[in-house]
Amino acid sequence: VPHSGSSMNRKKDKGFEICINNINFQRKSVIGYVELTIFPTVMNLNRIKLNSKQCRIYRVRVNDLEAPFIYNDPTLEVCHHESKQRNLNYFSSAYTAAVSAVDPDAGNGELSIKVPSELWKQGDEMKVMKVYIEFSLDQPKGGLHFVVPDVEGSMAERAAHVFSFGNQNSTRFWFPCVDSYSELCTWKLEFTVDASMVAVSCGDLVETVYTHDMRKKTFHYMLPIPTAAPNISLAVGPFEILVDPYMHEVTHFCLPQLLPLLKHTMSYLHEIFEFYEEILTCRYPYSCFKTVFVDEAYVQVSSYASMSIFSTNLLHSGMIIDQTPVTRHCLAQALAQQFFGCFISRMSWADEWVLKGISGYIYGLYLKKTFGVNEYRHWIKEELDTIVDYELKIGGVLLHPTFSGGKEKDNPTPHLHFSIRHPHTLSWEYYKMFQCKAHLVMRLIENRISMEFMLQVFNKLLSLASTASSQKYQSHMWSQMLVSTSGFLKSISNVSGKDIGPLIKQWVDQSGVVKFFGSFAFNRKRNVLELEIRQDYTSSGTQKYVGPIKVTVQELDGSFNHTLQIEENSLKHDIPCHSKSRRNKKKKIPLMNGEEVDMDLSAMDADSPLLWIRIDPDMSILRKVEFEQADFMWQYQLRFERDVVAQEEAISALEIFPTPASRLALTDILEQDQCFYKVRMQACFCLAKIANSMMSTWTGPPAMKSLFTRMFCCKSCPNIVKTNNFINFQSYFLQKTMPVAMALLRDVQNLCPKEVLNFMLDLIKYNDNRKNKFSDNYYRAELIDALTNSLTPAISINNEVRTVDNLNTDVRLILEEITRFLNMEKLLPSYRNTITVSCLRAIRMLQKNGHIPSDPSLFKSYAQYGHFVDVRIAALEAVIDYTRVDRSSSELQWLLELVHNDPVHYIRHEILSMLAKNPPFTKAADSLLCNEALVDQLWKLMNSGRMHTFNFSPRKFLWCLYGLNPSIYQSYLGQKPKQSPSLIGVAMAPLGLKRKAETPLSSSPEPGQVMQEEPSAKASVKSKVSNLL
Amino acid sequence: MADSVVMGSGSLNSGSRSGSSKTSTSPTENYQLARRRTLQVVVSSLLTECGFESAEKAAMETLTEMMQSYITEVGRCAKATCEHTARSTPTLSDVVITLVEMGFNVDTLPVYAKRSQRMVITAPPITNAPLIPKALIAGQKRTHPTYIPSHFPEFPDPHTYIKTPTFREPVSDYQVVREKAASQRRDVERALTRFMAKTGETQSLFKDDISAFPLIAAKPSAIPYLSALLPSELELQTLEETDSSEQDDQTDTENSSSNVSQDDQSADKENVVLPPGGVVPTGKANEENMIDNPYLRPVKKPKVRRKK
């Protein structure tokens, strides 16, 4: 029964049974077996291919007959080690080939099982086959993660636990399966664990039975809803169990001692449930839901069928303000993915955008309902800015890639240093942007067809899927549970009757964003606004936009929307104005939202009735707009436009207008407590920038000081801050942000004004949290950040050694505070150790600015395994910065060592991505760190299967160091001191390459591995030399 | 009852011991030294009587000690005997009984006392009895009130019971209070962290002066998330305080139990006030045991396999 998704597959799963009967925490190993029932869809099925990585397979039986098998994982060594080709293009194509060779969607797999000949005849009759595989897993590098704290006691007392994790379809890392999102089957899962532990997995817990020696128990799970293997997960540990007080079929699990936090964190989940069920008019598809909070999680949230695994660091008590929205966002995301992503899976990788888009979109609806329209619009703008920045900088993000021939030449994204053919070959960052773009596009579709229709489409998808899922014996119906791009679009056109083809073509089938430049002139005679909108569609990551665009013009007589048509060759658009310019009549000015306000019109141009103009105010195009209008117009927009997006745009535009009027507009916004708090926070930083530009003409106290005093200090003694009371969150966030922004102020000597520094020291001194219901750890951390921001480079006389004696007095005060904070943190640790994190950053800044001796040892001790993850990241960031500034090869080695050996996957990945962000040297600069050994090391790192789940990170780092250029690092073969880099480049490079070329290429290509011919050596030498020059 | 004597002997002993060190000059010690010396003279004369010409110092000391113990014991027992008969001053017969009790033949005593070769020892030099230093006189000594007979003990020295109130106006100026609280807290914190830094391992920011700005060394912990996530005791304390104060503020009319709940109690309360639109049919708090959740069900016993 071939169907569109897996037409290449010659078999079909029906049932899957996995039994793990031994989990050894001491040895970090797992033993078990799987039994899958398959239903051949072709005649003469003689080979069965399954996915499996790093598992040791003991025996395979098909219908109780021993079956021979071959196991080959081409991704373990992507490029053959004797291969002399070393460049990212080559690697990328080899890696893509390797991944394709085992792609389950193409009917491939690492494990190839020969069906015993006795059964061949049976295959002809299309009988069911049962494949039984015994396997074990020893010290897994991916797929399953063991956390075994090194303390006394039994494994349960030590809070040892294990959980599955992975990037996309990575289930093959922990048991043999068809690791595809499009292969659905029903599941029976059994886990035998220590009696003190709980095994949480997908589906319904049917029963728990002791083993005969009563020392272990077996958890039996059943998942009758057809589910793809990548949506199966497992978590085992001595979890504390909390049944949700509102929904008894929902169970929460956390590590020992954290139950009070779990209770608080989860007290909110039922509202998210209600919200989704209401808007989708569909019940949660599974009969139960489980949340598990684990330590050392690689991602904050991962969703699987009927369960989600979260990072334990999302748990918080009721005293914590800042973490609360973050955690609720994560919960909402997880739940949205339960509907779209777990219950409804995808037909193929190219359809991924639909799932990510829908789950992201309904998550956005939740945000709008819970956190308000302002927060929602702010979020949309933020997401839009992120994707636009990424595409303009790195290159386009393609939502729906189509691969026609399968040749690398047809690569739709040649600008990227990775292939987007498989989820595994992608960069993480790209995937994040992909998800971001997907939900933005869904929002565009909503704009086009209305939200009502949108929700109807979702409902339709869900109800089809749930009908299909209940068809136990008609597995061909199950394809209804897989979403495809075409099916989704058909659904939209059926429900709404609208053709969204152009929209899909523009944003889904094509990558890139639109870049607009706008300017205008007012023609007084004709009373017409002459608007010019130009586009840049030649730079990378851009595309040409043709179609309607909305422009909103605020005039004296009111706000007017105009829809212009962007066409091939028309740049200029004439917009007739409604009002004559007149200013003397005192009359209120109507705004877009119907409000009428008094404005002081003295600032505006006497001849023009225009107050401000906005291009595409609803963000209905994925675009960047650079619009030119006069400073007073931006100021009016900031003060009177009620849309937070407009206010934020105005604030960023005002940065280049350092005038008293801008200052006043920003100050007014800051003071207005009806204004959205994030806008006010942004205004703080803009005000600091303006104040610095206006330094010579600035009058009065430093910016924001009197404002802060008025808002947060005692009436009787203005230098003392009130005792903390964070009950009003808006003012809490403002109170936190203002000092950080103020510390950016500089005086004529480019130092932080003494007055500001003393003010901040007083804030720290008089900080009193005794009467506060909330913890002040984030506030204190930001005060330390403020101190960090106030630092400026030390004046150094002939590079003297930094000693205690020649410490600047102000710096001494700062250091005094930081020391005290950091030490107090050891005695009374703050939530998520925020204060330690800020202190480490401050110390690095002191080092970097030459106030104290530069030394990485402190950071290295905080970067050790055993510190809280946030602290480790902050410390590692400091070490990486040190490596760059001091060009220390030993520190770089130390970091790479950690990348190899650290037990926490997230840290290993993060080190590389931080290195990529802040590289120790760049292509352009000549650095002693840049040598062949390093290239070798990185190459090995990405070429081996070591990095598993985040194979991408070393490539990204290498790319940041050297770019795509293939051979640049081969020129460093001879480690000679370089007097003139360009000269050596020419002299050394051919030599190095020749030597390489002479060594015989003895290796034969791996099976399933496509060895690609590279351009001849000569050509690459030329390109390299020219590049070096 | 016998305390005084025992104590006396104790103090004698201690006196003799401390007497061996040369520095002692207090009158009490002098007095005791003099007694001891006399005893030593007695012992040496007795030895001479017995015909010894010299003795080791250690032997001398031992004999002196024995002599002293013996005399002390006689005294103690005599006092005990006398007090047994409800008297306060021992008489000759008490001493005699004591000696008999101690196994001494009393009849031999007069003969021994009158022996011919008896050596006469000069009376010990008169030393001043130790002076009890006068206590500081504070206030007026109180006399008995009229209803207390005069033979009752006198009041103790006034310094043992009088109180002198010292009273200063409490500082009420807000600024000063805040200032004080802030600097006090800062001083405490600094002292505490300095102490911790001094007593444990430290890290330093400067190479030339390791003691400047000492940082308590970073120690990895096996389960780092516990201390990072759980509120510290101080925070819990504040939470309790603010919670209780809030409860005081709130009147019972307030019915919203929405946000403030952390502890079990309020969580239970929330169970009671489940929202009407809840997904689950509203359960009562006392039905909590009846929640049918597979993870709460008891673990089943394994099925017994019968061997055939």
C-alpha cells in the first residue's frame, strides 16, 4: 500500500515493542530488545533496513529465525581520514551524502537485515513479519543522557537519572527503529528499573510490576495512537510525583527536593491547556500528559508523544519574577507542539515548516491572550527583526525546499556552508531561524484569510488526524496524521476559498526577505505626499517584493491608511493629504485608535500637515524598512502613536537625533506609566546614547537620575532608595533597567560621571529586600551589570603591571562590592546564581579594561563541571574572551579539551558557538593561534561521530574562523614565524599543497558514501593565493 | 555538710602545688605555704627521731602528703561525727571516736606524746590570714524590712541585684535608620565573608597581594542545581514574614486564592476552589486519595510462576 510520503519504503510498520530490561547507572549502559511488526508492501522483501546508531546489536531474528545483518554508520567518519580534501564545501557534501545514505525516508538505514530465505515465499503472500533485535548501549554519546552525581549513597539518593534527547529524529541513538517522522506505528514499551526509580515514557502507564526479587519494577506503557519513532522518549530517575490538582490525568515529575518548586511552577499549566483546547475546539489528543524536569538537559523544552521533557532550571518558586514568564513560555511551547509536531507529524522534512509554523502561531495566540497585545506585537517585531537580520547577514532561509535531481548542484541554498537537505545537516541557528520564519509566515496567512478560518483549518487537520488515529486496523488511514505542505494548502483553500498561492510562493518556496528604503516629500501646491519606496533585492538574503503595501499617515485631521501597490518599476507614490496645514486653530487631533489628544504642534513644519508616516505598520511583509522622516516626526510618533512597534521604531530612529526635543520625548515616555514597560526600557538606553552625544550641551543632573530618584527613592532623603517592593512588575523592570542604562553615560573625559557611580554604589548600599515578597536577585545582578557598564579603560603608563596599590579609587570601590557580592553568594546563593554570573562578567571587564591583571584561572575554576550551568557559561565566555585578547593557545587547547570531554552536551555545544561568536582570530588577522594543529583538531571533531547531536557546532566555528574558502588553512603547514603574511601565503601554499597531493589516495570510498570530485588542485591554489592577497 | 573541709583540703593541695612555682605571692598562697612548710618540718623531725639522716625530696613530699591527708581526714570525720549529733563544734570525744574509727589505738597516744626523744618544733611563723578583697560597694546596702527577723541572713551586696537603667532616645530619623541598617549589614557581610575567606581556600585577583580582595574559592558541587534553584533559608524566612504580615492585612472577605500560594496548605485550598470550567470534574480535597492516576497506584506483585 504505497502512499505519498514513504513511497520508497518497501515495508510498513504496524506495531513496535521496545523493552529495556536493564539500566545500569554505574556503567551508563542499557540492555534491551525491540520487536517490530512489519507489513511488507512489496513482493520479495528480502532486506529490511533500520536505523540504529551506537547500539551494539547482539542478534536479529525474523519470525523466530536467526537473520544475518550488516551494520554500517557512514556518519562516524564523514570524510575518509586519508582524504586530503579539507574544506567545508567538501565536508558538507560528504556529510549530506552520508546522512542520505541512511535516510529512513528514502528507505535506508544503518542496519541492514537479510530476511531468511525461508520467509521469502511468505513475503510473496504479504504476511506480517516480526523482527526481533537484541541490543545494548554503552556510555551513549547521544540519544540518552545519564546524569550521575558523584556523591555517596544509592543511585536514587544521588538523584541519578537518565533521559532521551536529540536533535530532530535521533531516536536511532538509543534503540533500532525506523527513525522517521512519517513512519507511524503503535507502541508497547516496557522498562525495568530499580524499585526506587520511576520510568516515564510515552502513552498510558498500564501497570507497574515488581520483578521476582522485588528489587526492581517494570513499567508497562501502551501507546495506541500511531506515533513516529522520533516522538518516543524515556526518562528514568528517582522522580518526585505530582498529580496536577486541576487535571488528574496530567502528572508532573521532578528530581528529589524540588517538589515545592514543581508545585508552584505547574500551578498554571491547566490554563494553557484550556486555552489551546478552546481555540482549536479540540481536546488534547492523548489520554494523559506527563512533564519531566531533568538536569543537564540539552534544550529547555522537548516534546514527545504525550510527554515533554524540560530543563530542571525552569523550575522556580513564587518569589522569582523574571523566570516566571520564561517558564510559562516554555510550557506553552511544549503544549503547542503536543498538538502539532507530536500528534500530527510530518510527511517529509520539506513539510516541517507547517508544523513549526502552526505550533509557533498558536503559541503566539497564547502569548497575546496571556501577556497582552503589546507583548505580542513586541514579540512579533522582535522575531521579525531577528529573522531579517539573520537572512541579510547569513543568507536566505528557505521554508519549503524542493530537491529535484538530488545533485548538489541543485542546492537551493548555495550561500550556506551546510546543506538544508536533511534536518541533521542543518545548523542549529538556521533551524531556529527556520522556526521563527515559519510562525511569522503563518501569521501572514492569518492576515490573508482571517484568524477564524485559520483556526478552522487547524481544527480540520486535528479532527482528521484523530479519526485516523482511532482506526486501529486500517493503518493506511494513518497518513491522515501526517501533514504535508500541499495538504495544508488544500485545506486552507477549502476552508477559506482564498488563493494564497502568491503568498506561499513568496515566503515559503523562496528564501529571503524584503529590504525597503523609504523617504518622502510634501508637495504643498498639490497637497500631496510624495512617497518614494525603493527596494534592495540584489544583496544576499533579499528578494523582490511586488504587491500591496499598507502605509499609515497621521495628519492633523486624523490617521489614514493607504494601500499602495509596489510594482516593478514604480518607486514614487502620490498620496493625497486630507488636511490643509493649519496650526492656529486649537483642536484636538484624532489618532488611529479613535482617541483625541492635544499636541504641541510648535515643533512641526508650518507648511505640512504631516505628523508621521509608517510603512507596513502591521508587519504583513517580512521586511526591513529604513524610513527617513524628520526628527520631530519621530518624536510625535513616539509620544502619540499607540502601537508599541511604532514607539520602538521611533526610539531606535531617535538615536541619531541628539537634541533637547528628543531628550524630552524620551523622558516623557519614561515617566508615563501607561506606556508599555519594554518601550520604556528601550527608551532608557536611547536616552543614555543621546545624552552622550549631547555631552557638551547637556544641562542638569545626569540623564535619568532625577527620574529614578522621583520614582524609586524616598521623598525625605532622595539619595536613599526605597525598600524594595516589586509588586508592580512594570516599575520593577524599569527600576532594574535604569541603572544599567545610566551607567553607560560618559563625561567629557569619556569616564562614567562620578555622580552616577556614587549613585549606583548608594543603590547597592541601601538596597533592602527584607519587606519584599519577591527575591531581588535579578535586581542585584543588574546593579552589578550597571557597575560593569560604568567601567572604562584604565590609563596605563608604559604597560606597568597591575597591582593593588595602583588601583584607581573608584575601581577599588567597585571591586570591593563585587568581592562582597561574590563571596556572599557562596553563603547565600541566589536563584540561578545570577549574582555570580554578573560578578564574573564584571571581573572579566575589569581585566579587559586593564584595571586588574588579566588572568583566566578564576574563570577556569568556575567553568568546571559541578557549577550551575549559567555560571559555567559565564565563566567560559570570559575564558573565550581572554583567549581572543591574550591570544593564548593553552586556553584554546583547554577549551577544545572541554569540547571533547565535558559531560554536559549543552556546554560542549555552547563553547563552540561562543567561540564562533567571539573567534580567537579572524581570517583577516594574522595570529599564532591559527595553525594546522587547530584545523586538524576541529576537522577530527566534526569528522568523527563524536559530536552526535550537535555535529554542526565545530563546522560553524571553523566557518567563522576561515569562511568557506577551502584551502586557507593549508597554508599554515610550515610553522614558520611570519614576517609578512601575504608573502608567506604565496610562498608556502603551493608547497603545502604539493606535499599533500603527492601522498597516494589509497582509500576506497565507503559504501553509500558519495565521493565527489573536487576542482583540481591548481585551481584551488590560485583561489587561495588570491584570497590571501 | 562535709563540703567545707573537703574544699579546705582541696585548696590546701592546690596551694601546695602552686607553691612550687616561684611566682606565686598572693597572701592566700603564702598562708598555705607556711602551713605546708610547718608540716614538712614536722615530718623531717619525725624522720630524724627515727634515725634517718637524710631523705630524698620525693620521699619527703610523699610523707608530707600522707601526713596532711591523715590530719585532714581526722578533721573531716570529726566534723561529720559532731554534726551527726546536731552540734556544730567538734569536741574531744568526736576526735577520739574518729581516731578509733580510723583504726588508731588511742591509748598509745599519751605515751607517744610523752616520749623522751621528742623534738620540739618552734611554732610556725605567724602569717597573716588571707584578706578577702572588699567588693566594690555599689549603692546602699539594704537592711531587713521589719517583718524579717534580724537573725536571718543579710541581703547580699547591692551590686548583685541593683540595676541602673541606661536609656537613650531611639533614633527615629528615617535617613539615619536606613544608613545604619545598610552599613551594619554591609559590615556584617564583609566581616563574615572575610572570615570565611580567611578560614578556607581563596582565590585572588592580584598576583602581588594575594590577601587583597580575597574571594572564597569556587567549589563544584555534585548537584549544583539544588542550591541554585531552591530559595535560601534567608529568603524562606522573609517569605514567611511577608506572608504572615499579609495575612494580617487581608481580611477574610478576600476570596481570591490565586497567586500567593506556595505551601501545601494553600495548595490544598486551591483544590477546594477548582474553577467551574476545569477539564476534570471538580473533586473535593478529601477525595485526593481517590485520584486515579496510574503513577499513584500500588506496584503489583509479580505473578508466581509454577515450576513443573
